[in-house]
Amino acid sequence: MTSYLIRSRGGLALLCALLGTLCKTGSGQIRYSVPEELDKGSFVGNISKDLGLEPRELAERGVRIVSRGRTQLFALSARSGSLVTAGRIDREELCAQSSRCLVKLNILVEDKLKIFEVEIEIKDINDNAPDFLTEELEIKIGELTAPGTRFPLKTAFDPDVGINSLQSYWLKPNDYFSLAVMIVSDGTKYPELVLEQALDREEKTVHQLVLIASDGGDPVHSGNLCIQVIVLDANDNPPVFTQPEYRVSVQENLPVGTRLLTVNATDPDEGFNAQVSYILDKMPGKIAQIFNLNSVTGDISLLKSLDYEDAMFYEIKIEAQDGPGLLSKAKILVTVLDVNDNAPEITITSFTGSVSEEATPGREVALVNVHDRDSGQNGQVTIFVLGNMPFNLEKSIDQYYRLVTARSLDREQVSEYNITLRATDGGSPPLSTDTHITLHVADINDNPPAFTHASYSAWVPENNPRGAPIFSVTAQDPDSIENAHITYALTEDMVQGAPLSTYVSINSDTGVLYALRSFDYEQVRDLKLLVTASDSGDPPLSSNVSLSLFVLDQNDNAPEVLYPSLPTDGSTGVELAPRSAEPGYLVTKVVAVDRDSGQNAWLSYRLLKASEPGLFAVGLHTGEVRTARALLDRDALKQSLVVAVQDHGQPPLSATVTLTVAVANNIPDVLADLGSLEITSTPEASDLTLYLVVAVAAVSCVFLAFVIVLLALRLRRWHTSRLLQASGGGMVGVPASHFVGVEGVRAFLQTYSHEVSLTADSGKSHLIFPQPNYADTLISQESCEKSEPLLVAQDLLEAKGDPKLLQALGAVSRKNPWASL
């Protein structure tokens, strides 16, 4: 590597150049030279020495390259203090064809803010060979072209400069061509191909030449161009057939369009001069109608079928002609060979078309005739039925056969048969013919209708609309037409004294059942139907199926309160609650029933309204009215409760009952408390108390008499019930809907109930005293609706012209006729 330092003094510059050392000018310019294609990191110049610095000072003094606008080709090595290549440098890429390639960059010494200009010359090396930019060149020359004719060739390109650039062309030696090089004023060389002697395309069609371009580098590089000289043809040769006479033997059964053979004529010329077409020579007869000659390929094919009996031999004359019109002739000899070319023929002389499924074996179905146009062994025909069919062929006379049944037929298994008859001759190879006939099996009514299920069950909600479809039954009959036409009917029956036909009907064609009335679950819960399906055959066949129709309950009945019931005489019932009652004391029990079933009859109780909220509570499922807290003196004598009973149907239905609870320890207390409600503003109030005591005594006497009568009645009824049980009467026959739920009644009967109704301003009062109940007896709805009230009327005194009536009505009643005190 050589470096130059140029100073202001010329003598010193020359000395530095001879010594190959660094030179500096007044402006601080440094020059280097480096060849192209060096590896990355190659040494360019000792920049630290040329700057008068130590290598370690480069980084300390902030020495760096600040040139811009170009990809950095060089870098500073901080370790050695040298300027090195930053990557591979391609001179041709940087400077193209310029004779000198200079790269300038600036180096900044940052601590002194001084810029040094560095100029690097990139030296060319011979790294590129001449290139024609194409690998092949095609030149077309007519075979009649005169010698000495010149043809310009492609020039080569070498991106190197100087001696490394393109220097010369030369052509590999051959007998027909030479190379001439034209040099223009700027020194550019243009190669030309010169024809040395006449060409003959029939002797040599293509000439392969190689043009070589070389540069002057060391070592020398060169590039090749393959030249393909194509000799163009002149029409100087007629077509020639490969044979003057063609022979071929063909079988008479060849199909139309079959290629028999291919004739071929060649022409040594080229292009249009060598385009050969084939023509049938005009000949008398039907040869042109039987044979076809393809004008392009020379294929001989059949236009019509050959027949040995018509002609055994054909002679065909043909011509071959090139494009300009030169031609030659040949002939084709065709020999026809006799073969087994006729397949047997099957004729259906008679055919019934259908046969009844009740036909016996041997029933004739068709009469068949077979024939083969061939003779001898080729005309011997055998016929048979293909497949495993219940049919046989029986020989009749000559070539006639009878097709008969081999066994009884069943239309429900196979309704029609596709019969294939095959006839085969004795030729080699044998020929066969198939004939297909379709035989229908006529139906007879041998199958009754069959329902899809052995029995049916259907569910219909009560309160259904009249005339609505509720179910559908379906029956199938494997027979056909009228034998498979099914009608549906219901077997008449009686339901609760009414004909079944008043409840449901059935569509005779579709099997759809319709409701003729709106069903009530509480009256009719299920129906048993018998559906009959009959076909239309002669005689008709039928089958039956049972249908169970279940009525689904709907929530159409509101709960009915059995206890407490409203007295029939208009008085108000009162329940008694002693003031000493503890929390949870059973005051009374609301008993209700719902005529519906399931969830629709599941009842729940709740306290809807109370005159003293929080004093009483109602059992959600039992209906028991109990005290929620201890009774206080400040609690009113009369407590009014509204209890709601609701079922769990959708939507839920409900009923309410109003209870009046008197807060007192006994009946006299009740009457006393009722008396104390009067504000005594006159002296006659004491007289009124006297009359009240007399009334209570009278009521007590009447009550004792009532108890004695009630015990007598109770004993009589008990004796009567024992007699009924002995006779087996029991409670059989009582509708289930008339009974309260067992659990609700049992809970109710295990308690004492008190009912008192006292009204200060009325002439009547209703009293019911505590009484035990029996949990093992069901309470019927009819019994619960009966009551035996004891009504006592009291006339109270008038006080000093002002009538004041204290009316106390005590009535003792019991909802359960079997309860005893």
C-alpha cells in the first residue's frame, strides 16, 4: 500500500512521494489508493500517524469520519489507528466506466474542531469478463444466399476500464463462415459474420458457431456467444411415399371410424415446401363413401361398416402433394376378413305385462324368439334368464321359448321384476345380446291393515276447545290401490251413560281424533277407545287397536273453605282465645279443599289482613291459626283476621275467609267484656248488668241441655255406623272429590276449635265451645257444610225511657257432626 502526503513545498512533496510517506497540504488533505474487492477490515492507511497522533488518542480526541451522502465505505480502527474498509468495494458500482475512481471523506478531530480531507482512489482489477448479455444468437440465412454476405453480430460489454476492458473478438474456425471486426472513430469494435461459401439446407440445416470476446487483463477473461445459423429451405424436392404399395387385412366387424393404417410421405424440404397433404385419387364405385383419408396425418379410416358378403377386396389410389404443388402417387390394397360379427337377436313375440301374486308355478309370462344372422357354429344360439329369478325358459318349437313362473310370487316382497334375457351364439369369441322386460305382480287383498303401535295413549287437557284435534293413529297396509285404502272408525261404547260418539269422533280417512265436547277432569278422567282400521279390498280386512285417552287436570277450581263455614242464619262465628294463651296457642284451623288434583290442589295459607298485626300467625301448609305472641291487656277484645287460601296452579286461584277472634278466658268474660264496652252514662247501667247475668245463666242451662242431646245423637250415630260397617257399606261410593286431604283433616281433628260471635248491637249471638275431634275419621264435604247452631235471644231491659239493648247471642255449633264435647 502506498500513501502520499502533499505539502506546500514542492521539493518536500516529491521526497515524500518517493519515500511513500504521508503528505499534508496547508488545507490538511490526505490521499490513499486501494484496489477494489478487498475484504472488510482491510488496511487502507495509517491515519493516526498521518494525523500525528497515537492510536489511543483517536478515541480520546474524538477523531471520527463525518462524510455524508454516501454509504460509509471506510471505518477507523481504534485499536491500530488505521483507516480500514467497512465492506466490499466494487469500483464498477461506484464509478461505472470512469477512468479514475475517487472517494472523498472528511475526518474531524473534535477537540481541536479541525477537519482533514481524505481522498482515496479505488484501483480497478480485472474482476469482470466480457459479456454478450445473451447466451445465444439465431441467424436465418437462405440456402441460395451468395458468398461474401455480411451479417452484424451482438457486441460484448466489459465494465472494467483500461487494459482490463474488452480488447478483441475472434470466431472458432469453420468451413462456411469467418469474422470481420469493424472499428469506429471512438475505438469501439463491432463484429460481423461473413459467408464464405454457398449453403445447402438438405446437406446441413443448422450451423453452430462460437464468437469469443477477450479483455487484456492478467489473467485474461473472455465471454462466449453461441451463434445458431439456420439455413432456410427452397422447394427443390417432391414428396416421396415410404412404400409404393400398402397392403392391409381387416375384419368385417370393425366399427365406423376405425383407423386401418397410416400412409406416410416425406419431403426433404422445409416449412411450406415440406408441408405434405394426402388426397384420394378419383376412382369409380363407392370407395370414397367407405374409406376416408386424412389429408394431414395420412390415416385411412372407415366411413361405413365393411361387409364380407358385399366385397372381399378394395384397391385405393392416393396422392401426396407438398405446398407449392409437387406430388407423388401410391396405392392401398385392403382385404376384408369374415368374422362372427352378428350378435343374436331376441324378439318378444308375446308378453302379458303382469301376473297375479296368487298364480301357480308354470304360469306363462312371455313368448320369446331368438335369431342369429351368422351361419354354422356362429349361428347356434342359447338363451337363459340372468340372476336368481323365479322364472324359467321352456323350449317351444324352432327358436321359440316360453317364459314361465318357477314358484308362487308375493307382491308385498317384490312388486315388480326386471327380467334380463341373454342370448349367446357359438362364435369365437361368442357374442351376446340382452333384453330387459319388466313384469308387474298384480295385488290381491291378502294383508289386513297394521297399526304402527300395539296400543296408543293420548293426553288432552281439560277445558279443551270443542272440535279440536287431540290425537292421530296411523295404520299401514302393504297391499296396493284399493286393497291398501284404509278407513278408520271407533267402536261405539257408553261413557257415564252417554254414547262414546258424543265425546270423540275420528276422521275416517286420516285417523285424526277430534274432541266433540270440552272435557272436565273432575267428571271424566280417562276414556278407553277401540279404533278399527279397515281396507277397501273384497272382502275387506280390518284390525283393531286400543287407545287410552287421559284428561289432564287444569287449574279451573278455586280452593273451597270448609271450616270455618259461614252460618246460614246470617250470624257471625267467633273463635275464642283466652288471654292467658301462650305464643303458639292454637286458636282455630282453616280447612279448605280444591277439586283439582296434583299441584293444582296443593294449598297454602297466609294471613292477608289482621286488625292487630303480629298477634296471630297462620301455618303455610296446615292453615292453623296460632298466637304469635302472648296476649296483653291492651289487646282488643275483638280481633278480625282475613286468611287467604291459594293453590299452586298456573295461574293460581285463591279464596279468603274472615275470622273473628274474641279474646277472653270464658264465655262470661266475653259477655262481661262486651258489656264493659258500653259507656254507662246513666244509673240504669247497673240494671243492665243484672239482666246480662240472668242471660248468661239462661244460656248456660240451655248449653247443658244441648250437650246432653248432642251426646245422645252422637251415641246413636256411632251405633248406626257400626251397623253399616258390619254390613260392608263403609264409605264405598262416596266420590273422592268430596273429601278433604287426609293430612289437613288429621291436623285439624287433633285440635280443639273455639268459635264465638258476640255483637253488642245485635239481637243474636253465635257461640261454639271447645270440642275434641277424632283424627281417624275423614270429613266429607257434605258433612262439613252442615251446622247445628244453638241460637239464644235475649231481651234486655230499657233504662229510663232510653232503650239500651245489650244483645248477647250464644250459639254452640259444630262443623263435624261426629265431634263430641
